Amino acid sequence: MSTAVAPPAKLPPLWGNSYWWTRAGALLGLASLLAGIVMTGLAAKHLGSCGLPNRLTNPSLAIEVARTWEDVLEIVGPCEAAHCLQSKDDNGCYASGDCRTICPDKVRSLAFEQSVDYVFIVIYWLFFLYLGVVNWKFCYWERFGVLTQLIGKVCGAAVIAAGSFGALADWRENDYILQALAELHLIAGPAPAMRYFAYTKWRLLFLAIGAASPVFAFWTGKSESGGARRSVFSQTLAWSTALFALSTAWSGVAASIYGEDQRLEIGAGRLGLVIIAVTLTLATAQYWRGGTMAALDKLASLPVLGFLANLFFDKTASRQTPNTDPNHTP
């Protein structure tokens, strides 16, 4: 008489009573990453890295931190690099009559990118709100329960505040960039204040990502164990994310305070990598809950891996023909 083997019981959620606490964070992080890739692609399509002031390589950041009209005109001006051959049949003119050649393709590309950026702002704002909420609710370490809960609530409030005010500064920065691009044909006043709002935005966003680190530092926090073993992989990934977030926040805030454009560009790139680390940590959190080996067993049992194994399996090589040699002794 054979008995059917019951499937293993599903582990309870990592946080709270819903699996969506981790899933929502992974989806918001992924959405932020995809939106950032789209933004970068839109800027690179017509601008590239040539003709940017202060030896910057990111055209989106260059227009954000432009100090003067000369910087703006340099960004949208003609560039002879092979990947920057835009049309050059327009001029940007000062009220005094001095004119510079500008590329209308670059102006249109930047204007469209900034319009799309409003959507990106909403997405990453929701992502920071999420990080603030999970810090507030789930930051916990059993050895110092009261202290770590207090840290989580303070840092969670800081993430929400800094992320919200940073998104607001980003919105104002977009308005000023679009204003600058619209005024290129008759430059009569000082350059719009996008640089001020850009540095305010970056300072607050770096602060927000640093303040979001406690929930990863005290992984897995306030959770229902359900008999699950702690995964070394998941724990290491979460700790690495916390350390990377703190170091990025430290260097990024310093660059923002001192107004160093090149250091800010490096910090902005690192911030994107932190979001990747956060997304990966949240996406694998529930899957790896029962321990690393249990997760690898579940991974090996996925139907897609079985399909790929059978697809590339050489069946002819596996067939064994009987040995008919009479001198052969087994």
C-alpha cells in the first residue's frame, strides 16, 4: 500500500500577515529601476556624453546641475562625436544679441525626458514611502527589542520625510529645467534655479536611502518563524544591502553639501546599485526563508529547469549497449 507524500507546508510571511509586504517592495524597486533605465535611454538617444560641462558623462545630471546659461548652451550645443550628430539649424540668443548654435533634437529630447520624469518621481516616491513604512513596522532585534524598534520608527519617519521632500524638490527642478529650455531663444535673465533644487533633491534622497538601512541591518526583524531556519544567503544579502546603503548615503550627502558634480554623478550611480540590492533582497526574502539549501532544492525543482535539462540532454549518449565481448569479465 503506497502513501502519497504531502507537499511541504508553506512558510508564513516574513513580515506581518501578508506575503505582499516583501512582494510590494520588490515590485516598486523593480519599477523604479525600469523607469530609471527608460530615462537614461531617452537622454542618451540624442545627447550622449559629449559636450557636457565639468567633465560629466550623464546628460540628465548635467542639465540638473547647470550653473549658468553657458552650461545649458554647452549641453544642447553641437557636438561632433559620432553618436551626437544632431541637426544644427537653430540658435540660442541672449537679449544682448549674442547667439550660439544649438541642436533642436537635443532640446526636444531633454524636454521630453523631463516630462517623463514626473512619472518616475511618483514611482520612486512610493518606493521610499514603502521603505519608511517597513522600517517603522518591522525593524526589530530580539536582543535589543525596544531600542531597535525605536531606531526603526525614527528612521522610518526620516525616510518618509526625506523621500517626500526630495521628490518635491525633484518636481520643482523639472519645472525649472523645462523653463530654461523654453527660454533659450531669448535669454534675458539669470539661469533658472534647477541646480539648487537638484542638489536639495539628491541630498534628501541620499539621506532617505541611508535611513532605510536599519530594516536590512536587523534582518529578519519582527517575523513569525514558523519553524523556518534563517538563511545565510538572505542574511548576508540583507546586511550587505544595509552597509552599501549607508556608505552610499555618506558619500552622496558629502558630495551634495560641497557641490561636487563629479562625486555626485558617482553617488547617483551607486544609489541605483543600492536600489538593485534592495530589490534583490526583498525579491528573494520569502523564497530563501527556510534556509539556503531548502531554497536551492526548491529552485532545482522548478519546471523550467527540468524543461531546460531535458532540452539539452543528449539521450543517445546516455544509452548503454550491452558488451558482447566473450573475454569480458564483469
